[in-house]
Amino acid sequence: MEPRINKIMNIHLKYDQHREIINNFIWRSMQLFGKHGIIFLIFIFSAKMLTPYEFGIYNYSLAIIFFLIIFGDFGISTASSKFVSEYNAINKEKLKSVPFNSAIIILALAIVVTILALLIGPWYLKDKFSYVLYLLPLIFLAPMTSLYDGLFRGLKQFRKLAFISLIVGVVSLSFVYVLIKNYGLTGALMSQVIFYFLLFIALSLGYKNFHFRLNKEVIRDIAKYSFIVGIAGIGFFIFTRINILILGKFGFITEIGYYEIINKIFAILVIPATILAQVISPTITEMYTKSQIDILISKYKKYILLSFLLGVILVISTIILFPILLKYFLQQYDSQTLIKILYILSILLITQSISAIASVGFSTSSGYAKLNMYFLLIFGALNIPLSIILIKQIGFFGIIYSTLIIKGLSDISFTYYFFKVLKNETK
């Protein structure tokens, strides 16, 4: 009886040690379900109710707008989250300055990017620019929702963030299906805009800890760090989303839909690792600020192992369950093509789970966003020529193999290299 009591006490002790992370993980999961769950539902409804070609146009338009959003945000939201954690510990007055001053930067960037899009878009996209026009408000709305997300995360207000996102998600269910069913491709695009607008309003009403004062020092701090994160964001787009633009340029519009179905499923499945990374991020920032490097290394090893095991479970589960998804939701698509893509890329569920912990949870939180930038730019630069060469050689599946090679090598090499960086800090 005594060993059993000791075992129960040890379990309670372990829970108490990790109580904050476990609770924040649960709330963060609920919040992302409210946000990304709705975005995924829009995606599934669009895939089911649009023709494969319309669905390709839908994803092509989104890829273009999210490329523009990179410049509308340019790392402001990520930088704000980092400085909120720091200011909350050392300077409460600066903390109040973050929302307004960050929003000023985002608004200025959004105006510039929108004007450039209106000038260049018709020339580059021609007849497809009309679809992108519907999405232009996202250049401001998406970065602002990310900004508030970062503010709540930086203050560890995961519970409040979850409630807001879930409420907006439930409300959005009332119009998403109707819009897509009645207005087709246009309705699918407008669903994105309306959802982000509602989320922005709800988050801004829910955050109270700010004042309307310009603070040049805060703007300088955020702008300096966000520049590094923004460059990294461009690199990330180049070695992931740029493939959609390449497919569009080579005329593989319908195939974009196939590529994005697998990408979106993978993105949803890797969310648990991303949530964990975001939940531990403020704690990692605090530890690094206090120079607790040995503890960071120990935690890094544990979380990398945990994310590896999670990735293995995801691979096995996806291979088993994916045919069911095809049977009931995606009948109009070639199932053999989708299954082949899934098999080729499935290993990335493991590498992406690991790299989410390494980059979001540890590297960026420890002030090494520049390291992320270097890796993303290097592998992004390699991705473009490799994708073009392979697509010319073997067609659509050239993009699939390019994705496997570039993402796999990038994830593994970054995870190992950052471990070496942490080890060097102990010398």
C-alpha cells in the first residue's frame, strides 16, 4: 500500500512542478482550436464545395496575401510578445506602451504594402488579382490579431485568450458555411476577412493594459528585434509557401489544391508542438534572462524528445486515418495522388514537431531570432532553384520532393545547431 501512496504523491509532485505549463497548454490548445479550427473549417468547406480548380485559385490567392502579410507584420507581433515578457518583469510602464506603439508600426507597414499591392498586383497577377482584392484587409487585420495574441501570451493570459477565441469561433460558424455555399469562391475568401475582423475586435476589447502614448524607446526596441524576425519570416515563406507561387507560375493551379490539403493537415497536426513551444516561451525567456543555461539545456533535451515521440504518433495516426477523411470529405479529388503526397512527406510531421520546439520555444525566446533568420534564408534560397529544377524535370511531384528535402534538412540541422549554441554558452 505504501509504494502505491508514494507513487501517487510523486505524480502530484510532478504535476505541481509543471502545473503552470500544463494549465497554459490546455488553455492555449482551446484558444488555437477557436482560431485555427475555424480557419481549418473554412479550408475544409472550401475543399468540399468548390471545384478543384476554384480551390486551387483560393489557395493561390491566400498564398499571395499571406506573403504580403509578412511585410505588414514583419515580426512585430513576435517581437512584442518577447518584450511584453521582459517589460512585465522589469518595467511596467514600458509594458503599457507596447500595444499602441506596435499597432502604429503595423498600420504604417500595412498602408505601404496595400498601396504597393494595388500598383503591382494587376500587372503580375492579371485576371487573378480580382480574387486577391477581397483579401487585402487581411494585410492589417492578420498582423493585429497576431499582435494581440503575442500580448496575451507574453503576459501568460492563456485562459482569457482561449475564451475570446472560442467565442469568436462559435460565432463565425453561423456565417462561414452559408457564405461558401451561396457565394462559392468569393464567399470562401470573404469568410477569412470577416473572421479576422471579428477576432481583432474581440481581442482589442479584451486587452486593457495599455495607454495611447508614443514611446520612441519601445518603438526602437520592437522595430530592431522585429526586423530580424521579419527577415526570418520572409525566409520561412520562401522555403515553404513560395512553392505555391511557383506552382501557379507553371500553371499547376488545380495541383495547388492537392499540395495545400496535405500542408494544411500537417499544419493542424503540428499545432500541439507549436502550442507547447508558445506556452514554454515566456518561461524560457525568463530563464535565459537569468542566465540559467544549464537548466535550459536540460529542458531543451526533454522537450525535443517529447516532440519526437509526438511526431511519431502523428505519422502513424495520419497514415491510418487519412483514407477516412478522403472517403467522407474529399471525394472529388484523386485519392491516389493525395495518399502518395502524404506518404512522401509524412516524415516531416516528426521534423516539424521538433523544430517548432527548438525555434519558437527556445531560440526566439532566448533572443536568437537572428539564428532562425539565417537558417530560413539559406534553405529558402536553396528551395527556389531546387523546386524549379525538379518541377521542370518531373512536373508537379518535383515540388513535393523539394519540400521533403528542404524542410527535412532545415529542421534537423537547426535543432542540432541550436543545441551546440546553448552548449557553447556554458563555456
